[in-house]
Amino acid sequence: MKNMSIKEITIRSIYALVGVLILAFGVTVMRIGNVGLDPFTSANIALGEIFGLSLGVYQLGVNIGILFLIFLFGRKYIGTGTIINMVLAGFFIDMYTAIFAHFELAATNLFQQAVCLIVGVLFFTFGASFYMSADVGAAPYDSIAPTIVDKTNWDYKKVRMIQDISFALVGFFFHGPIGVGTFINAFLTGPFITFWDTKISQPLIAKSVEKAMEN
């Protein structure tokens, strides 16, 4: 976020917000499909239920704790996008879940589950690409691995894998929504995010910012 004007930060933050909205929708589609969620959300849903808290409330608390550590050791990853993601992602998932429940939308057979998995992953990865391409800070969870790598010079992929597996195990042992979607979101979404980055997210955001700054 260095060398960005207030106008550019505002524009990019709006794109980050849209990205989180899309990402949360994808997570919720997988949630109603009962096909498993990403490790972080799975762990937060499981532990939140134990404490009688909604995903939004519990996840916000966890994010605040992680953000404190990132502020101490990796503050370069913090920006407006960090705040948008940490505060709103869980509540957006709660909102979409309530809407789906109101209309009694849920997967009741294997085919519907497969559709939810595919649609959910596509929306999740596109939303993740959009919010990250805005380049105004990473979510606290996404900042953990790069911060550790900065301090240790360990391999990023290995650190991120250990991080994701650890949260997935928490979700599994506390009966969170772990399934094939968890595995896909933890290890196989990279190519999808790269595709969205190059084809849509980065060109669109860059062009929009450039056009706005000319006016």
C-alpha cells in the first residue's frame, strides 16, 4: 500500500470488499452442499459452536488475535483489505447461510453436492483472486505463512501446508465441516486463483484504477 493515494486505496478497497463478498458466497455454497470448507473456516465453525458463537463473531475474535501477532512481526502485510476480510468474511458467510436456510436450499443428493462443490470452488477462488489482486493487504490467516517465512527463510509451501493441515485437524477433531472441499481449498485452488488473476482480476482492477486516476 506504499505510495498509493487515498483515492487509489479507496478504489482498491472496494474491489477487496467485492472479492470478500464473492468468496463468502462460494464458502456458503459449499457449506450447504456439506462437502467441506477451507481449513480456517472449518476450524472456526467447529470451535464457535462449542462456545455458542456464530461463525462471524468467533472468526472475528480469532482474526483479532492473529492480527495482533502479524502487527508485531509482519505488519507489511496489513492494509485495508486485511480489515475488510477479517471483519466481514465470517459475517457474510453467516448472512448467506441464513438466506439459503430461509429458502430451504440445501444439497439432498450426490449430484447436488457435486454442483455445490464445483460452484463453490469457482466462486471461492474467484473471490480470493479478486480480494488479493486489489493489493491492499492480506487476511490475517493468509499472512501467517509469509510472516513465518520472512523470519525463518523456510519454504513457503511447506509452512502453508503445515498451517492448513493444523487447522483442518482442529476442524476434524471438533466435528467441523471437513470434506473433499477442505482438501481442494487447501491444496488445489492455486491454479484456479492464478487463472482468475491473469484473465480477469488483475487486468480489470489495474485498468479501473488507471482510468480512475486519470480523472
